Amino acid sequence: MEISKDVLAALIDGKLDWERTKAIISGEKDLDRFDKYIEILQERVPWKEKIVLPLGEHLYIVQKDREYVVKCDCGYEFGDYRVNWKLNALIHVRDTKEKLLEVYPYPESPGLPDPEYCNIREFYCPNCGALLEVEAVPKFYPIIFDFLPDLGTFYSDWLNRPLPFPTEFKDLTYDVTKEWRKELEE
Ligand SMILES: [Zn+2]
């Protein structure tokens, strides 16, 4: 089934009724759907770097020169996509009962986590202030790297074309935190 860009844009915005949505989701995927999807997203962002893969509501992996970086729709860049972008976000930790209650509409609800064991972390864009991600984790738990895609494989095996510039599939997050530790020890 061939889907027009307008229909796909409506689907992204949640503006299609369920019957149409279901037909598209269960229909045989046309090969260029990903490209159309990227094209729509690209038209909506104010910058020129090419989107390689969307990461979330506000974040994209984009090609910048010969590198791939995480970029917010406002233009803020979080650096190499292989480093957890959360390290460069503003982090608000809800680690007291008062702070947790701010986001729990029913204070008496048994679902309120005990801040001694569980924290809620909110990650914001340092430039536009958009809330990018929320994680509920045991206290002191390392920051979660939600999604490190294998871009090379995704392009070659799924899109049947090579990634413009090869990149090693490797989590570089700990290289950064190791550096931070060194700086602290100096
Ligand atoms: Zn932003």
C-alpha cells in the first residue's frame, strides 16, 4: 500500500481515525515510508542538518559533517549519539516526598514511591527547557541509556543503503564519565 506524505503526516500527529490508522499499520509497508517520515520531520525543524533517525518527541540523530550527533528540535546539540545524551541534559531529581508529591495527583495513593529507595529523574533540554525523558529508578542507579541504535546495520539491512559515513557501533558514555572522574581526582 502506497501512503501519501499528507496521510503519514496526519498519522504522526495523531489526526487519523482508527480505521485508517489500523489499515496503514497492518498494511504491507512500502519501502520509502521511512524516508517520507524523515522528510516530514525534516520540514518541521528549523535547522539544516540531515535527520538520520528520530530519537523521541524532540530529539533526533543528525548528520553533522562526518559525525552523527543528537540534536533537539530547538537546535541544541548533545554531542556524539554514542554518548548518552542525558549526560548533557539538565537533570531534575525528585528524591524527597515533597518533590514526588508535586507530580503525584493523588497523595494518598499507595503508588507513591519511597524516596529512600526510588527517585524520579527528569531530563530537560538546557536550551529550550523541553522535558525530554523521565525515568523512575532505584536511588543511585546509573543514568539509563535508553536507545543506542546500530546506525550502520539499520541503514544497510533495513533501508538497503549504506550510512553516508561509517561509524563504529560502540557505547562511548563511559569514556565521558571516566574523564569526569579524572577531572574530579585532579
Ligand atoms: Zn531544546
